[in-house]
Amino acid sequence: MSVNFRIAEVDDQDAIIAIYNQAVATKGSTADLTPVTVAQRQPWFASFDPQHFPLWVIESDGETAGFVGLEHYSDRAGYRHTAEIALYLDANHQGQHMGTQAVDWVAMQAPRLGITSVISRIFGHNQASRHLFEKAGYAHWGHLPAIADMTGFTADLEVYGHHF
């Protein structure tokens, strides 16, 4: 299995949204409760900058397996070197260590991008993602109890972080 990371292009938007909507359906890694469209996510796509806050497509043997991005944590100047990681894998590519490779990829890219801190917000019930970031050396920086109303249950939010 060959894994490749490349900057996302406009032609990747449909695949990225399809993968994201898989996560919406599971209620495991996003607080969106209904599927989104490419058009609805245009401001999100536009927020990425390959020079500082990039969005990468994860490819495995020529297929789009997922995406990983570094999003602006805040528009306030003091947070200009802090990013929030967004990592989503297609259901058919989960459990193949691509998440580990993606987190490692971000760790290698952060210094070059001028990113000194990366945070990850993970639902408390998402044990796989929590384990992934803990294994990668992210520390538990915060707990927000019952903060997300997921229609049928409330979810805690755990904040993990890493300084680079």
C-alpha cells in the first residue's frame, strides 16, 4: 500500500465532501448533523492556503483515501501560528494506519509552514481518534462535557494539542 499526500485541488472537492459526509452519518467525528454539499463548503475550501494552512488529499494506490488539513484556529493575530487539524478517512481505508501516517505528515510539515501548535478537537466517544493522537504525542489539553447535542445523545469534546 503506497500512501501519498498532495495539495487538494478544485477537482478533489467532490471526493472530500463524500468522505466528510461519511463522518456526518456516523456522528463520531463532526458536529454537523446533516450531509453538506460542495457549494456549502466553499468558504471552508477557500480558507486553506498551501503556504501556511494547507489541505492535502491522502491517496492510496491512486485512490482518494481521505484528507488532512491545517485550519486557522482563530482569526486573532496571536493565534497566527496555531492550527487545528482536520483528518478524515474514507470508511474503506480506515484501520490501515493511514491516520498515523497523516498525523506524522503534519508533524513533518508544521515547522516548514510556520505552525508552532496544532490542536485536535475529538469527541469523547471517538476512542480510535483519541488513541491516534495520544500515540502521536499529543497531550490532553481540555475537556468540554456534554457540549454537542448530537440528536439522541450529547457528546463530550476532548481537546488535544502538540507544540512543534
